[in-house]
Amino acid sequence: MAELATSSDQPEGQSAGHGRKLDDVMLAMDVVDTLRSNQRLVERELTSETRDSELIERLREIYAAQGIEVSDDILLEGVEALKRQRFSYEPTPPGFATFMATLYVKRAKWGLPLAIGGVVLAVLWGGYHFAIDAPRQAALENRAIELTQQIPVALSDLQTEIAGLALVDDANQKASAFAEDGMAAVESGELELARAAEQNLRSLRETLAGSYEIRIVARPGEPSGAWRIPDANSNARNYYLIAEAISANGQIVTVPITSEEDGKTANVDKWGLRVGRAVFEAVGDDKSDDGIIQNNRLGVKRRGYLEPEYTVQTTGGAILEW
């Protein structure tokens, strides 16, 4: 233990009263430090019923061994100070203020990682918002607009247009059924069904607006007819003439045709129209003599009607492949 200066060692010019007071305080602190470093001695002496004089005597011996003279008053003051926990550090009790103060003191340690973490979180949130959340919200808003505004208006407008085009009651009945299906889907929030109903009305309108002549394909290198053996009867044959739709200006147009073999509907520019054997053979004979089909007209589709008017005997059945 470092030796402490006594009052005789005070610097020149310092008053004896002030120097002794400071030395006394320092000696008292040193006594407490000595007691703390001899914890076993303190525990034994302070917990016994002996007087403080015994502990003071022990302290006097310790200081005497170091060549330091300490008065009994100072030794007693040190013992009392230890009892009252003077000259000791008591940490601030835990609490919110202590926690915030600790964070502030250690800001250099956690500040940069926290800032980096904040930037990473901001980037992740921004990516999620712009790549996932915003498109999803936009899709939900568009869906709501389509269901509550666009499709109901389209259903009403299409039904009105069809009523102005149709020259047969069947067309108006189909239009009403499609419109009712569409509105029921709108009310139940079934967007795909509502869209399908709208598309059915559009297709119906296009069919009514269509006007063309149906002719037999008679170009070199292309077949004009085909026949099939039905699965149900291997001894029978189904005969088809290959047909196409020609507009008033001579252009080939695509039309919706439903196959009688699998029930599929497609927009095509050629299809096989089912006819009787006699009609099929008559067309074959007509083509075989000079390669030209003299009477290649099969029927006509007029504006305002759903079905063509045929000039040959036919069931109206069709195939899409041959």
C-alpha cells in the first residue's frame, strides 16, 4: 500500500488547517480501503461482540508495520465510515432513465449496426411494398372496379346492341340469359363467371352482326370433302364438305364453329360441314370432270340471324379436323 503523506509533508504555502483536513479525509478513506482489503478481519471483528477498540488496535498494527502513524480518531472514523458505507460506489438502481442513459453512453457501439439494420429493413419493406403489396392492392382495386362498374355497364350495353341487331327471338332470349348470369356473378363477387357472361354476349353480338356466304373449298391442292367412320358404328360413314365463309368483299372470314365430335368451339376459316351421301357424291362428280366445282354455294348467313340458311341438305353438324 502506498504511504500517505502526513501533515509535516505539506507543500509550502498551504495552510496547516486545510492540509490536515484533507489528510484526515484521505487517511479515513485509506482506512476503509484497508478494511475492505482485509475482508476476513472485518467480518470477524465487526460481527463479534468485542468493542471497536480491538479492530482499531489491529488497524494500528497494520499501519505501524508500514511506518504510518494514524490517530485513533481517524481509525475510528474509518471504521464508522465502513459501517455507513461511506467512500463506496453504489450503482444507480435500474430503471427507464438508467436504461436510456446506458444506451446513450454506448451509442458508438450499437449505433452503426442499428443504422445498417434500419437501412436493410427499409430496403426490404420498400421491395415488399412495391413488388408485392402495391401490385396486390392495385389488383384488388381493379377487380372491385371491374365487378361494380365495368362489367355491369358492358352487360347492359351489349344487351341493348343485341336487341337492335336481332331479327329472331332466340337471339334476345340468349342475350337475356347471358346478362342475368353475368349480374348474378357480379352480385356474388365471381369475377371469372362475370367475365365469361360478358364474353358470351360479345360473341352473340358478333354472330348476329356477321354476314357472309358459305362456299365449298375448291382450290388446287386442297380437299373439298372428307368422310369419317363413326366410333359407334364401324359399318357407317359420315360425309363432310370442306366449307369456308366469304364476306361481301370477297375476303375469307373466321367464324365460330362447334365440332360435333368433341363439342369444342373454335374460330376457324375452314370447317367440315356434314351432308348426305348423295350431296357428297354429286360434288365429287362435279369436281372430277374438270377440277372445278360449278355449284360451290352451300348457304348464306344474313345479318341479324344466328344460323346460316343452307342451300343443300345438311344436319348442320361440323368437324374442325379431317
